[in-house]
Amino acid sequence: MARSGRAPRPVRVYADGIYDLFHQGHARQLLQAKNVFPNVYLIVGVCSDALTHSKKGRTVMNEIERYEALRHCRYVDEIVRDAPWELDEEYVTKHKIDFIAHDDIPYGTDDSNDVYALWKSKGMFVATERTEGVSTSDIVARIVRDYDIYVRRNLARGYSAKDLNISYLSEKKIRLQNKMHELKDKGRRVMDTIGERKDDMIAKWEEKSREFIENFLLLFGRERLSNIWNESKGKILSALSPPTSPYPPGSPTSSNGDFDFAEDGFPPRKNPRYDSPSPSSSSKNNYYSIDDYSDEEECITANSENH
């Protein structure tokens, strides 16, 4: 009657589990249970934290979070909290369960090789298929395998070292690694951008280069460049070889040619600045030499009068 859809009421199908980190494998299992018969009222039993931790181990989500995740699944009509690990006749009668849906793999406990063996023998068991490669254990294994990546991810999102249960030094090391990864990504993006615009940049550079050369030749033609070079060359030569300084009048190299030589071809002998002092003189000015000469007549006259 259930399979043909001739049952006078919805068929009450029961599925149970932990449903930690509720994922698409869970959703597909509930979808199969919901569609096992044409008209199904799906009841889902969820084990508590205390029972789950004692039988299977610690969960990521607590029981309240697991209940809420199932409550928002469109295939679920009713949730039974604190569900038992093994079903008995009393529990099945209390919740008016017609069929029990679970995957067909035997699920053993300390007391039994398969907790669903009784219901299979009574024809009250309907099998669902597991989704390969997707399970809570697989998700936890991914997190453990890529632990460093997820720690860096959460630190970048504002979590503290205390929230992630890591040391202060580990936090600083991971934050430094995050900065290095950001710099690498930024450099990669810049290089990709340059690679995309490379042809345009080269074309624009060539165009600007030709324009610059043309403007340069228009402004500084061949004749203009020759004039500039000649003017610059003259200034450079003047700077490297400056003209001789002018000589004072009366000097031997003076350009006026007024210096007279004696008939014998030698220049005249200079007059001494002072006369030779007498040997008996005790004046303090006796330090003057007879060979001290001067070209200034006024100095000779003045000093002679002093003596």
C-alpha cells in the first residue's frame, strides 16, 4: 500500500543520525527518505551531545546547532531531539513509525553486529545510498590537513590567537606569512595586468618616440645644430685657454714698448733704496741692505732725508 500510494494517510518514515556539520550528503540522504514512497511524513531523530560523545566522539557543532540545521531542511517534517542510539519497540510505537530509512551498510555496536537487523527482518527497513566522498569525517580531515591555511584565514578575518588557541609567536609568524602571500598575489596581479597591456604600451611608446624625434628635428634642424655646436665649441675653447692678463705700464712685457735699454743692450741698474749706513752708526734702521732697490723715486728721497 505504501509503495503504490494507496495508504489512507502519509507514510511515517524515520531517519536518525548525528548530522554534524550538516552537508549535502546529509541532505541527499533525507531527500531519498522523503521520496521513498509517494506520500511520506519524514521524522528525523538527532542524538544529543552526551550520547554522541560517549559513543562516537566529540562533535564540531553542539546539539542545538545540529537541531537548527535540520529544522531548516525542506525535506524534514518533524525533529525528535535526544534520539536513542538503538531503536526499540517502545520508541517505534511512541512515534508511530512505519519505516526506518538508513544506508544498507551494517552498523555494529558492542551488543549487535547491526542495530537495524530487527527492522530489516520485519520488512520495516528502507535503504538509502551514501554520497561517496562526502562525510563529516572527510570535512574534518580537510581542516586538519590544511590547518595552517585555515588558521591564517581566520587571523586575517579578525580572530585572535586566543580564539584559535595558538601562541603569541605563532600568531606573529602566521600574520607575517599572510603579508608575504598578499605581496605575492599583488605582484602576480600587476604582472598579469602588464602582460595584457604590453602591446598597447609598446605601440604608444613607439608613437611618442617618433613624435619626439620629429619635434626635435623641427626645432633643431641641421643648420641650427651646426650653429649651436660652433658656438658651444668657441665657449669651451675660451674657457680652457683664457687670454693673458694685462701688464702694468712700464713693465718689461708691457705692450706700450716704453722700456729703454742701455747702449750695451743691458737694462739700467736700479738705484739703491737707501745709502749704505756708516760703520759707526748705531741707528736701529741699520738692517737695510745695500742691495735693496726700489723703482719709486719718492721712497728713495724720503729715506735719504731720514738718514
